[in-house]
Amino acid sequence: MNDSDGESEAGEASGKKKRDKKASSKDQKEAENKEKQTKKKGKEQDKKQKTNPAESSSSSSASNSSDEESLSEEELTRLKEQVEEKKKLISTMRNKPWRMVKKLALLREAQAFVEKFEGALGKGKGKKFYAYKMMMAKKWVKFKRDFDNFKTQCIPWEMKIKEVESHFGSSVASYFIFLRWMYGVNLVLFGLIFGLVIIPEILMGIPYGSIPRKTVPRAEQATAMDFSVLWDFEGYIKYSAVFYGYYNNQRTIGWLKYRLPMAYFMVGVSVFGYSLMVVIRSMARNANENTGDGDDNNFTFSWKMFTSWDYLIGNPETADNKFASITTSFKESIVDEQESNKDENIHLRRFLRVLANVLIICCLCGSGYLIYFVVKRSQTFSKMQNIGWYERNEVEIVMSLLGMFCPPLFETIAALEEYHPRIGLKWQLGRIFALFLGNLYTFLLALMDDVNEKLTEEVVIKNITHWTLLSYYNSSAMNDSALTPPPIDPADMPRGPCWETTVGIEFVRLTVSDILVTYVTILVGDFIRACFVRFVNYCWCWDLEAGFPSYAEFDISGNVLGLIFNQGMIWMGSFYAPGLVGINVLRLLTSMYFQCWAVMSSNVPHERVFKASKSNNFYMGLLLLILFLSLLPVAYTIMSLPPSFDCGPFSGKKRMYDVIQETIRQDFPLFIAKIFSYVANPGLIIPAVLLMVLAIYYLNAVAEAYQHANTELKKKMQMQRDEEKNKRNNKATTSSAIQDLDDLLVPSAKSVSQPKPTEENKSDSTRRNSPSGKEGSMARNSNLTSSGRGEMLAPPPCVTITRPPRPSLRTSQHRQSKPGAYQQGPYPGMGRGQPH
């Protein structure tokens, strides 16, 4: 019976195949006839167009309009879906794992389809409006892209910094980005001071030589233009608008009634306010960028290998830079991986780190004592006459030499600690920060002793000045009372020491000496050293490039800390020397070009290239700290020390901040003065400060809570991702097992037992899709394999069985299988068929 059933089914299948072949042959003949008819019609239309072109054009336009009108709503929706699919394909083309040739071909095809059929989505007059709207949308997107490219090209030194980053890594490039940011901040500060203080005094103030504070004394006029005098910022430079003492104490100047003393005080305060606002804002922005990035620690090398290249690069030089950048990023990741997997002796490492810190503390204490000793000795030199150039500039020379030689010494000592390069950089920055901070505050403490001496000297000179003026006018009145005495020449008036100008000169000298030491160090320590190694290496006893002296590496920590402390000196000295900010702008501008040239021509990348942190918040934190520390001396001088009596915009007042009270009292209504007096009450200031401290503590606690919640969410997302991955793997294994079971069927048996579904056997296919139908089909297939042995002698496929097959329905009715035993097939390795 089984054999007869199999033969009948095979006959039915062969009959159906013949019928299908006949039907397909009829369909092919009908399609060929239609193609012939369309070809004939096309030839006839071509002949008509040749004979009557006007009629053909009118007929074609009519046919087009009829075609457009004949578009039904279903066709429009289908066309709209196709357009959206093409747009989606265009937007996601970069992410497709295809070859570039295929990408370009599909992209051109999709763009052509969108341009052709996008306007057909409207109706009637709406088609033109829709086409116009889409054209304007494309042009707007293109304009935004071009404008973004223009903005990128307008960023100063962007390509130069990218070139440095590609060869030296992100750590060296972070210094130049920080330098560019500092240049922008100083440019704004220079605009404030130059536009609101220097220009009004030059244009509307009393001219040079009219009053003593704007005139060189008679005793100094002979040497006021000598280079040695000008180099020490004496002579005509001392009595110019660069320093504090040049400005007059008139309440209003010029026809605009410009209040220069008030403007000077408010600009000095706004310099610190603007700097504080900018530093905090940049720190907040960097923190947001840092938290916004995902965790890229997974599959680091795979991401770098397969996603690093930019296929839009068309410039060979840019391609070389990109290649160098990818190589450098691989080195950075390799160093990170090595440091994370490194084993170390903990006790020995702790001992070496404690020893290194003790040595560095000894160096810091010695440098502080040396600066204090030199400043004290310079005060004795200032009282002497005919001193040399070294005695006049000893303080600046010693501070510059300490800043030049101590950072390499710290770096040598830090080699004992063997920190990760990024952590070692932070320790190095902190130690150099402590060195510079100690040197700076030692210098300020010694300078304050000099200021106190000048204040006592100023009291004596003030009495002498009053007695001189009184005796002059009294003597002239006694000689001829009818005539007014001629005014005293400003060059002959006795002068006070003007301690504000003295402090400003010291800060300007420090800044200029720091600039010179930095440039000389780059020329001698980098450029001449590189030339020596390059050209003398061929005739030397050992390899100069691999051994001593070799090429220099870029000192990130020393340069960053030098830049930060130079900015701290600018913040402190700008109140006493308004022209100091202009000198710093020129210094930063020349440093960008000079140091970029030195890095690319004379330096080599670090042996252990490491990745900079995702934000420059560490640099910004140091800058914020030095901003606060530079604010303290200026606030002390404003609130505590009396201004000089004969120089500066605050002369004649007890304290510098009295200019605010004077302005409020004379220029504002009475109730505003009362409000300010209440606000300035310490009973309100102290609670306000406490409230601010509590608010900072609360916000810090909230930020820590959010950070903890963020880490927990990251862990949960990672766990969920792992679970989905495991589910996918389980599905893949189960589908492969089912596929293995399906492959056990012989191909010919499949072709016989699975005919093409037609209208007659739709009910049969639905029955087979049910579980019972599936079991029946499996049993039928087993019968076919067992009955048709003579026809199907092909060897069984080599597959691995992952789980036993189900027993067929018919065999389970005839014979119960033993528990734990599998049913045997007709061939070894096949799990289907009737048991023997």
C-alpha cells in the first residue's frame, strides 16, 4: 500500500509539472506577441514624428498629462513609499557593508529616482509647489553644510593643530588647543582694557608733559631714551599709558564727561569676572561632552581597525596626516592595554613613590628659599647706585632658570614611580604647579615688604612736596604780590615712589624674561640639538638618535604650567600695568607659530604615546585655581593699602574702592546709596556667603547622585545587551539544528513530497502547517525513503545531529520504541525511516 501510494503521488506530481510547463509556455507566447505589437506601435510613432513633429509633440504632452491624471491614490502612496525608501537608503548608505563601487551605483540610482518622482507626489498645482519646496529644502541643506565648512575653516590654526595631532597624538594637540583658547580670552581682555581705559586717556585726558605724573623727571631725561633704560622699562616707558601712574585722578575727562577712575576700577574687576565666567563655562561644557560620550572601552581595536578611515579624503597630504593619526591612536590604545594588564611589586613601588615625593618636596623648599633670598638682596641693590645688568635683573633670571631646570628634574625623579603616562602627567603638572605657585607667592611676599617700605617713604616725600609748594608760593608772594607766580615745571616737582607702577614694572619684567627664556630654550634645546643630531650622527662614535642626546620630546607639563602661570601674572599685573595684556597677546600669537614650527621640525613623538583625557578640565581646574590665587593679592591691595598720593586714577583717596562710594553719592539718587550701604553691611554678606557654600555643597551632592545613577544605568544596559546577545546566539543554534534535520531529507524525496502549491492543494498546505499535518508529512517522507530504495541510492549528506528527531506518527502506532533508544534509519547516520 505504501508503494502504491508513493507511485500515485509521484504520478500526480509529474502530471502537475506537465500542466505547469504547458501554462508557462502559453504565457511566454502571449508575452512575446505583446512585445511585437508594442514594437510595431513604437515604429509607427517614430514615423509619425518624423513626418509631423508638431502633432507628435502635442500627442506626447497629452499622453503625459493623461498618465499623470491616471495616477491613482494607490499608485501615489506606493510611489511615496518608494521615495521614502530611497531617501532612507541615501541617508544610511555609509553604514552599509558594501563595496564602494556598489555604494556609488546605488547612490546615483536612488538620487536619480528621488529627483524624478519626488514632484509627482502632489496633485495638480501642488506638484509644482511641492517640487519647489523640495528644491529649496535641498538648497538649504547644502547651504548649511557649506556654512559649517566655512565656520570650520574660520577657526584659527585648526589645520595646523590637526597636523600636530596626527603626528604627535592628542596629548600634544591638547596644549595647542589650550593655547588657542587662552589667546581668545586675552584678546577679549585686551579689547576691554584698550577700549575703555587706554584709548579714552590718550584721546580725552591731559596731554603728555602737562602734569608731573606724565613727565619724565629732570634728573632722568638725559638717559630716558637709552636702550638699557628702556629694556628695564624705565625712562619714557615708565611714564606712559602702559603703567598705572600715568592716569590722572580727574573725576571726568573730555567733552563726554567720561569717568575714567570709575572705568579703571570696573575694568579691573571685570577682567577677573569675565575670566572666571569663561573658565567655569568651558569646564561645564567639557563635562557635558565627557558625560555625553558612551563607553568605548569595548572592542577598541576592532572599532579603530574598521571605522577609523575617512573615505571623503581627497588630498594626499590629508591622507598622510590621517594615516599618521590612526597609527598614533593604535599606539595610544596599546599603551593603555599594556598598563591595564601590568603586574608589579606593590611594596617596592610604594617605597619608590614615597622616596620620589620626598626628593621633590626638598626641591620645592630649596627653590622657595632661593627666591626669597634673591628678592631680599635685590632690595639692597636698589638702594645702591651704578649697579650692573645682572644685579638689576637677578630676580627675573633666577625665577626663569628655576622654571626651566626644575621640571626636567621632576620628570627624572618621577621615572621611579612608573605611573601610567596620563596619571604621571597629572602628577608632573601638580608638582610644577606647586613649584611655580611657591615661587610666585614668595616673590609676592618679598615684594610686599618693598611696597611697605615705599609707603613709609611716600609719607616723607608727601610732606616735602607740600612744603616745597608752600614755600614757593609764599616766596613769590613776598617778592611781588601783584603778579601770580609762574607754575613750577612738572619735571622739577618732587615725586613719590608710586608703588603701583613699581609693582607693574616687576610683573612686566617677569613676563618679558619668561618669553625670552622660552624662545631661547626652544632654539637651543630643540632646534640646534636636532640639527646637531641630524648632521653629526654620520661621523660620531655612537648613534646620537638612539642614545644621548637624541631628539627632544615636547614637554607637555612644562609648557602647560608655564602658560598657566604666565596668565596668572597677567591677571595680577593688569591692574597695575594695563599694557601688560597687549604684551601677552603678542606673546601668545608668536608662541603658536613658533612652537608649532619647533614641534614639527625638531621634536619627536613620545616613546609612550598616550591619549589625552576627553576634556581639558584638568588644565581648566589649574587655571581656575591660579585665577583665585591671583585675585587675592589684588583684592588685598584694593581693600587695605592706600593709593599713592601723586600718581594713578585713585590718588587723593584713602582706599581704591572709595571711587565707588563717590560715584554712588554724586551720580545716583539717595535711596540707591542707602540700598548699597545696606548691601555692603557685613551682617548680610556673611549669611550670603554661607548660603552660597551650602548651595555648592547641595549641588555637588546632587551631581554625585546623578553620576552614581548614570553608572548603574550603564551597568543595566550592558546586562540587557548581554542578554539579548545570548538570546540571539540561542536562536542561531536552534535554527541551525532545525536546518540540519531538514538537510537529512534526500533532495529527490523533497522534490516529490513538496509539489508547488496551487489552488487545488491550498487546503492541503494549510493542513500541513498545523502540528498534526507536520507529523503526517514527516511520516510520509519516511515511507517514501523506505519504499523507494531502488530509486534513491544517493549517499546521505554528512551532517551532525544536535538532537534526536521526533518519532513518526505511523511508526508510533505500530511499534513503541524503547525508552532512551533512537530510531534507526535506512542508512548509518540517518535518523528517519522505519525501524528494522
